[in-house]
Amino acid sequence: MATRENELSTIEQQLREDLRGADQEINELDEQVKRFGETLESAEGADNHPGDDSDRLAEQERLLTIRSQLAERKAEMEHALSKVDDGTFGVCERCGQLIPSGRLEAIPFARYCVECQEIVDRDGVAAT
């Protein structure tokens, strides 16, 4: 059976890989949003149906929403990696107990153990 240190090291590697992937996805989304903006500007005044412009704007809004969600996830990953650096990765930010490795494998940027996450979700309060 792997030691906790080995498990956390594996999770950290996956977290770093996921962070690189999130960076790449955000860059790709930024490019797509930029292209939509350029397409919209070049189409202004053209004989476009108003619905076409609406569809383009809706797609751009969808991309921006996805980008925002990815940026939030990226920030969570960066926070988790800062905890690796300061030696507190895998420790619940609310109660100070170890977060089970299985939870970290599922959600590598988890801040809380399951019990504290339920309290935070229910009450919206992270501090004890």
C-alpha cells in the first residue's frame, strides 16, 4: 500500500498537469472569443439577419462563461499547489484533520474533508 506521502506526490503531479491543461484551455477560449469579436465587428452593417448576430453573441457569452468557470478552477488548483509549497496540502482548512487520499484523488484541490465540506455547503461558513 502506498504511503500518504507517495499518494500526495502523485496527486500533486496530477494537479500540476491539470493546471497546465486549464491554462491551455483558457488560452484557446480566449482565442475563440477574440475570433467571435472580430467576426462580429466585420459583420456589422452587412446584410446579416439579426438572429445571426444574436447567435454569435450567445455563443460568445457561452464561451466566456466556460472561461470563467475554468479560471475559478485554475485558481483553486493554484491555491492547492501553494499548500503543497507550504506543507499543508491534504489538510482540511476548517478542522485541521487530514483529507482522505480518495477525496483528493477525486478533487485534488479540495480544501475541506467531507464532513467540513458538508458544513460549508450547508452554512456557507468555512471558519470554525
